[in-house]
Amino acid sequence: MPGLCGTLSQRERDLIFMRLNEKQTKYVHTQLKGLKQRIFEEKLDNWQLIDFLDAGPFWRREPWFYCECGKAIRYQYIIRNKETGEVKKIGMSHIQMHTGITPEQAREFRRAIMEIYDELGELLWKFNTGWSLEDEGIQHIPTDLEVPEYIQETLDLGLPLSYLQLCILKVMIYNHQSGRVSRIFGEERLKKVF
Ligand SMILES: [Zn+2]
């Protein structure tokens, strides 16, 4: 078992991934795709990510996707050149070769992608250890608290919240409770004044 979250190997990630139900899998894949699209947006000027496909853990035995050059790949990135409209299907390790970006850009790009997998590792690690809100010190969410949709969706799917989502939720609960307290104290003060 890995000592730290975010340090899961591909194989460890796959094993946990297989335990997710269909809705959870779809959600995680959609999140991954969104994060990768944002990285394309931020790091590359000319290329945008149209789709991101995963051939699954048995891709070597049963190749499903290929890079432009014919190499079998697990993750296929379908990208479009914003200026020419040209569409390419590539593997991440060949991004420089097939897009003409600089080695520096490619390095920076891959580093950003790896960070996403650290976040995914965190989510899967928590899922694997039976994560719960109680473990994070949240006994219950006040029923009249308006939880942001993206946090509620994660909870409804039975998936762990990310560190950031958790911080946001904790602050919201804290503000909600202290708001109620200050309202009560406010009323008490008014009673004394009148
Ligand atoms: Zn290639």
C-alpha cells in the first residue's frame, strides 16, 4: 500500500478504478478530460483537446488506439489545430513530434498532466481506504446549506472530495454556523438594548 496519496502506480490506479461503478467511472473520466482540456488551453497556443480516450489496462494485449505514427497507445488524445483545423490522434509521449511544440513546452505540458494524475491518485487512494466525511471531521452537512453543485455531485456519487473541495465545504459549514451564532447574539443584544 502506498504511504502517501498521489503516489499510486498506474497498476494500483487501475485496480482501484475497476472497483468504481459505471457512474463513478464516467464522472472521473469526464473530470480528467476537463482538466486536460484546461491544460491544453493554458499551455499550448495552437492546439485544443477535442477528446481523450482510454483503451483500458489491457491495451498492450488488445491494442485499441494508435498514435499518428502507428504506435499502439493506451491514452489517445484527439487534438485540433486552432488555425488550420487539422485533427490529429496522438499519444502523450509523441506530443512534441506530432505538434511541433518546443521541447520546453512539451516538458511543461507533461509536468502539468502528471499533476492531474497525482490528484486522481489522491481520489482513488481515499476511495480505496473507505473515505468518509466523518473521517474528515464533518459529522453532518446542515440541511439548509447550499452546497455547490460540483461538490454535491461528487458526494451523491459516493466519491471522496478532493482536498480543495473539502476545504471549501468546511469553510462554508463554518461560516454557516458562525453566521447563525452571530444572528442569535445579535438578537440577544437587541433584547438588551430595548
Ligand atoms: Zn506518434
